[in-house]
Amino acid sequence: MAKYLFKGTYTEEGLKGLLKDGGSNRRQATEKMLQSLGGTVEAYYFAFGDHDYFLIADLPDNVSATALSLVGNSSGTINANVTVLLTPEEIDEATKRTVDFRPSGQ
């Protein structure tokens, strides 16, 4: 399973819902949503600063992560970004691959 970092902010409408339902309810709804895609929540945190929440999730693939992002962002309640997370072992594997690369202009 692939690992993803979702970070986002709530819109005014989303904040009203959070105030009404609370943080635990939001986490439960997120867990249910991920399960519907075959995924799980590794960590879920609220924050203050540039982002209102951080979610680390395991999902089967990029298509599932994209579906989650599209549904969330189109809801009008959040503005979220997704980052694919890589393990050190995946980086080790990447460094061993041969890539036929020619820099621009050379």
C-alpha cells in the first residue's frame, strides 16, 4: 500500500461543521471514507498555522488518493493538498535505477 500526506484548511462552511460535530467525529468520518477505498488512517492531527489538519493515510494506489482529494476538495468544506510519501527503502531502490537522461541544452 502507498502512503500519502493530506494537509488542508477548512472553508468557512467546513469550520461550521467542525464546530458542530467536533474533531473526533471528523476523524471517524475520515476513517470510514478511507475504508471505502481500501485504505486506513495512520495519523490524523488538527493544527493551527498554515494548515488546519494533517492526515497520513495508507491507500491502495494514486487513483484512490486522487479520488479522495477530488471528493474532499469539491465538497466546498476543505482545501486539501496531497503528497506521496516514500520510504527510505523506496529511495534506495530509486537510486539503483538507470535513467537515460540528457540535460536541456546539452
